[in-house]
Amino acid sequence: QVQLVESGGGLVQPGGSLSLSCEISGIRFRIYFMGWYRQSPGNEREEVAGIMSTGNLRYADSVKGRFTISSDNAKNTIDLQMDSLKPEDTAVYYCNVKSLVGTFWGQGTQVTVSS
């Protein structure tokens, strides 16, 4: 059974930092994409950052230079370091894995950027 469990969301002031982590279990091979999406009220879910199977990274234009995605193969985690946070970064953040056997989502973690 594939499980993606996120942690690390919360409330932070504008300009602050948060770190999200997603622990993956039940799947290890045939993954071609790991990443983070977010969804705010009234908006579609959007890709924030991703790691390709080639090792290439990609970021949404809105977070380039502020967010950093990484993976830890030993811990089976995908991490997202978010710096210089803005109120418009407020959303539920979802971990995502795409593989040859399916696409999987975490339950989501709330990130709120507010003074």
C-alpha cells in the first residue's frame, strides 16, 4: 500500500521560512516524478516544485529563488524548503508521486503566511 505522509505546515509571518517533508512508503521503483503541489481556495491545484527521474528539478515561476526541493533516498522523503514566504503562498500543500503504476497524493498540509 502506497502512503505519502506530509509534515511541517503551519503559520508563519511574511518573509519567514517553513520546511515541509513527505515520507513515502510502499513504492520505491518506477517513479518518474516526485514533487509538491498546492491549492488555495477558489484556485486549481498547481505544481510548485518537482524532481524528475533524471535528477532535473523544476519550479513554478512564482517560487523560483525562494523554494528548494530535495529528496533523501535513505529516508524516502521529499522535502520542500520555503523561504521568503509571501501571503500568496498560503495554501494546502500536497506531496505527489507519479510512477508507472499510478499517481499518488498525500493528505495535504496547511501553510498560512500572515502577520
